[in-house]
Amino acid sequence: MNAQASLFDLQGRAAFISGASSGIGLHTARMLAGTGAAVALAARRADRLDAVVADMRAAGHRACAVTLDVTDAAAIAPAWQEAEAALGQPIGILVNNAGVIHVERFVEQSPEAVSRVFDTNLKGAYLMAQEAARCMVQRGEGSIVNIASSSGLRAGGQMSSYGASKAALIHLTQIMALELAGKGVRVNAIAPGNIETDMHAEFAGIEQGILKRIPMRRFGKPSDLDGAMLLLASDAGRYMTGTVIPVDGGQVLSWM
Ligand SMILES: NC(=O)c1ccc[n+]([C@@H]2O[C@H](COP(=O)([O-])OP(=O)(O)OC[C@H]3O[C@@H](n4cnc5c(N)ncnc54)[C@H](OP(=O)(O)O)[C@@H]3O)[C@@H](O)[C@H]2O)c1
């Protein structure tokens, strides 16, 4: 491997991926393991995680499952510790990915719906990153990749709580980056467009209208995020912090 290619190598590293029981998180866990990282897969659906981890171990990867609800503040630090103990090494990469969507007009969204979205996408991501940062700062190195959304960069109808939570996560990314830059911890975000996962099913029936607003005229796949994910997680992104990378087929350029 030449010097540039080795920048992306995650051999010997460990990563924690929240929301790893499906979609982007599950794909990312497999992808990072494929590049040599040990991975901790966290989510609420333990049965799914156990099945995936069994597969990954059978394929020779180092992986563990951690049952975690990121809206349970008291559970976050123990989950991180459990992951480090199970992998047998400190974790230097957090993919802060757990998230939920709620699609409804602003005036109709119930307090429960708004709380669920903010508690998961913003408070959960905040506390997750806080725990990771505390541990990473002690070792003077680490990379946090927050999974935001193109909805956090541009307004979209019926996406008030979701879009606001992701816009706030982008702002949080920048503040964390500022505070942690001198301590060896980088914090960046990816803003995916429409990626084909379970979450995408929320848009059933209006796909053609959405496709018209995507210059590349196709929805993304979780694997379309691999390049940005690896760049930010690895030493290839060593001078990057506080950035937000849209991965959206150009959607953010032609929103309306
Ligand atoms: N798909 C898209 O078009 C798109 C676009 C932009 C951004 N994103 C973002 O990408 C991330 C992943 O979404 P996805 O598209 O892969 O959807 P997904 O398949 O529905 O995955 C969401 C993941 O989050 C986990 N999760 C939800 N609530 C949680 C909680 N309270 N605690 C722990 N884990 C929780 C789910 O696991 P459990 O249910 O097992 O807990 C699941 O693994 C989200 O942050 C989403 O906002 C997606």
C-alpha cells in the first residue's frame, strides 16, 4: 500500500457506531470493519445487532453489540465503557448516526413527536459525542463523525423537527470542533441527501417528485457515503475539523 492509500487504513483502530442495527449505521459498521477497524455496533434492537455481529465475527472481523437507547442519558457512558471492554482497546472513532424522522406539517406535530426527534437526533447525539470526547481527549486523539442531513442545510416542508434537529447538529459540530481542535479530537459532519434505507420509506409515494430535485437523478445508497465516512474517520482527514460534507447527488444545490 502506498503512503497515500495507507492514510485511509483503519487497521488497529476501533469505532463506535450508534444506530447500527439498520441502514447507514449497519452498512458503515461493515465497511469500517472491512478496512481493518474493530467495531462496536449500538442500537435498541439487540436481536438485530447480535445477528450482524455473529456474521461479522464469522468473517474474521472484530465486532461487538451494545444495546443502547441514546435517549437514555444514563446509559451512554456505560455503553461506551462496555464497548471498549468488549473490543479490548480504546475507541478513537465515533460515528454518531442514530436518528429518527417525523414527517408532518409544523402546526400538526405533537409535543411527543417533537421530543422524540430532538431527544434522539440532537440530545442523544450531543451526549454521545460528549462521552466520546471526554475519553478521546484523555488520549489526545479521536474523530467524531456526526450524521446530519441535507434537511439541516436547507428548509424542507413537513420536516420542521427533523430539519431543525439536524441544523442544530451541524452547529454543534462546529462548536465541538472549535473546543476540541487543540486537544487532538476532530469533529465533522456528513449531510446525506435521500439515501435508500428504512427511513427513506417515509417518502413512499412521492419519490418521483423528490427525484426531480436531485441533479444526479437517483437516490443514494448507504455505500455512497463510504468515501466521506472514511475520509473523516481516518488520518486522511487529519487537517479537517468543523466541516460538513453533503453527500446528496447535488440536491442541496437545487433544493426547490
Ligand atoms: N436515509 C436518508 O435518506 C437519510 C438522509 C439524511 C440523514 N440520514 C440520517 O442517517 C442516520 C441513519 O438513518 P438511516 O437512514 O440509516 O435510517 P434507519 O435505517 O431507520 O436507521 C436508524 C438507526 O437509528 C437507530 N436508532 C433510532 N433511535 C435510536 C435510539 N433512541 N437509540 C439508539 N439507536 C436509535 C435505529 O436502531 P434501533 O431502532 O434498533 O434503535 C437504526 O439503527 C439518521 O441519523 C438519519 O437522520 C438519513
